[in-house]
Amino acid sequence: DLGARTFNVSIITLKDDKFEIKAMAETTLGGEDFDQRMVKHFVKEFERRHKKDISGNSRALRRVLTYMPQLLELCLSNSTWTSLKSV
């Protein structure tokens, strides 16, 4: 289960109609971490293209976060392939 703040994983087996929990793990990695990583990427890209650092501008950062789905769609639709490392 990948939530906003946590990522929970369970490994179970089913044998003779009984579930057995083999392992469970919880981590603080969540969707917000992915969002922040993408915001950093777009802030860097903005600085590279416009020679302006917006990393200290909370309003600009909120706008990047708000429009991130459109930014990602634009990036992905303008290339024939992409790497997760680039995002």
C-alpha cells in the first residue's frame, strides 16, 4: 500500500485455505516523497532554462506542485522514451 507518507508491504502465503503472514514492513517512503523529488527536478530544470533560482520562493514551489501533473504529461508526451532517473 503506497500512501501519501508511508509504504506498507506484506508478504503472505495461502495454503490449505489459510493465510500466513511471512513478512511485514513499513517505511516512511510515500507519495509525498515522490512529489518532492519531482518538484526538485522541475526547479532545477527551470533554473537551467531561465537562469533563475526559485527554490526559495514558496509561491513558485506551490505552483510547481499544483501543475506537476501537466508538467509531467508535457515532458512525457514530447519524447519517445524517458528514464525514471530523469524525473
